[in-house]
Amino acid sequence: MKIATTAVALVGLFALAGCTTDPNVAPPDSSAEPSDEGGANEWFDQALFDTQMAQREVVPEGPEDEPYLQYIDAEMIDTSEYASTGPKKACFANASISNPWRQTGWITMNQQLEVLQEQGVISEMETRDAQDSDDTQIADIDYFISEGGCDVFLISPNSTAAMTPAVERACDTGKPVIVFDRGVETDCPVTFIHPIGGFAWGIDTAQFLIDNLEEGDKVVGLRILPGVDVLEQRWAAAEYMFEEAGIEAVDYFTGADPAEIKSIISDELAKGDVAGIWMDAGDGAVAAIEAFEDAGVDYPVMTGEDEMSFLRKWKETGLTGLAPVYSNFQWRTPLLAAQKIFAGEEIPKEWVLPQVPIEAGELDEWLEANDGMPDGHYAKFGGENLPGYPEVWQKRQIP
């Protein structure tokens, strides 16, 4: 496997933005004033809210013990035109591996690749890493097209609109194109793979807080970046539901800076009681909890993410918590989709994967299952049946 560029792991500003659709936004205001960009008025979409609300309750189709092959509300399509025997070369244009979520997925993807290589399905996966740059990823896709040796294109777009023309050029080659994680503004790919989405996250988290708080209670929303659609949709859904339930909600962009998070919480606690903490990503959750400890006040009701540092702190403190999930196991699905395409099997046109939060009653189970994993690991990574488990993920050596 060739990697054209190697992204350096970043912290802070882009800590979790990599799992969303448009990371190319201005940095958040370091003054940490309450945010007024985005929000429900600009980002709330009732139809999408309703769709994702309903999809949360759908029992996925597919293998019960393989969530990365499950799908929700799928329109199945015929791929027999691509049926072909023999090992195939995959060409992967990746937005980045610049944060722990993407690094976890990248490790899992490479272990899945190893299995398919052993099975004679994939000969190699040439990967080019755009390091969070639209221009680089456009050049990467065009390089793959001009090279002419790709049997299938795998693309995790850096951003939606900017990457659309390049994805369409890949489609024009007649080779199958698989887009995952982040979308584009064309339906030319054979399939688009993603978890349910940002509104589902916002619904899960807001409903949990509403169920555990009283009308008039205050929730502080800690948000990483403005202008990133999946993150904005998470808050848009939550803000809408808080308003309907009579929950007082204020939100701040933090840049995922632990010191900034502690400062924000300290300032809010100085104003009065803070009953709940809402986060659009789990990074920084430990800092938020520590701010309550520093102030000597009761822990809040809180939502974080299935990132291990939050799960461990949740267990340690016994706080009332929920870990929403943006399913990291989706990194296996594109390669498995390619296998199905070359076998001429039906697959979903839009492959919506399950997205199920970790609740308190499951916390011990997920902690035990991921014992020994580093803090940057994601509990629902879905690679337990792959070669190298658990050592490859414990060592966290980025391929």
C-alpha cells in the first residue's frame, strides 16, 4: 500500500471535526463568547430532523453481529454490471487522519484490507491523504483518474461542495465509486455510506438531558467548531428540543481546548447552577467534568461520546451520563461494499448504518470490551473480529 502523504495527528481545533462534512471553516473565537453562528434558525431542517428521528427506531437489516454490514431504510441497487473476478486495486482518497476518530477508523480499515487481500478480493489499496485540504484531495482524485489503474475509487470527502466535481470525474471513468463518512452533491457514486447523522445525535442527547432534568434547568453546550454541518445539525436538533421542553441552554465554541472548557464551566458555575452539559463531540469531556470537581459542586447530567477517556471518567464519577456514537465501524464498510460490488451483489444506494448510543447499563460492558485501549480509542470501533485485535489498536500505530 502506498501512502502519498502522512498526516500528523492534530489536537485542539480539529480534534473531532474530521468525522464531519466540512472542516474548512474559520477557527472559533478564542474569547469564548456564547455562539450566535449557525443554530436552529440557520441549520434546523424539519424534514431531515423527522427522517433521522424515525431512523433511530428502525431495526437495521443485515447480520446481527456485524453492524458495519447493517443498513436502515435501504433502496437496494443492482451492481451486476461491475461483477468481475480476480483481485482488484482500490484507490482511496482520504480527507485526513488528523484526529483520534479518523485514526481509529484508519487502523480498522487497514486490518479489513488485510483480510480482503488474503481472500484475493483486493490486490492493494493505494491511499493518498489530503491532510484536510480540498485542493490536495481534488489533485489526489485526479491523480488516480489519470493513473488509470484503479478498479474502485473509495472517497471520504474533505468537504461536500468542493469535492463534488472531482467525485463526478471519478464516476465518469465507469469504475465504481464509493463515498463514505461525508457526502457530496451528486448521486453518481454507486453507494454513499454513513451513520444516521447529526440530527439523530442531537435528538438522542437532548432527549436524555430533558428526561433527567427539570423545566427551567440550565444546560451548557460545548461545541468544537462553527459552520461544520454535522456538528451544527447536532446542536440545531438539541437547541430545538431544549426550547420545546423549557430547558435554558447556552452554547460556546471551545476549539476542544481543555483550558477553555474549564474556564467556560467555571464562569457559568459562578453565575449559578449548571444542571447539564451537552457536547457535540466527546473530546474535552474530562476537562468539563474536572471543572465541576474543581468547583466542589455536584456533577451535571452529561452527554459525551464513546471515546474511552469519557467512558472511563463517567465510570469513575458515577455521574448521570450518555455516550452518543458516530459509528466508527463505518471505516470497514467501503471495502466490504467493494467486495459485494465485484461479486455483483445488491447493496444499498444510500447505506445508512446504525448509530446507537451507549447507555449507563451498558457502560461496564463497553469498558471491559475495550480494556487496555488508549484514551483516543472509540469503544464502538467494530474491529474485534479482525486480525491483530487487540494489539494493533492498543499500540495505535498509524499505518
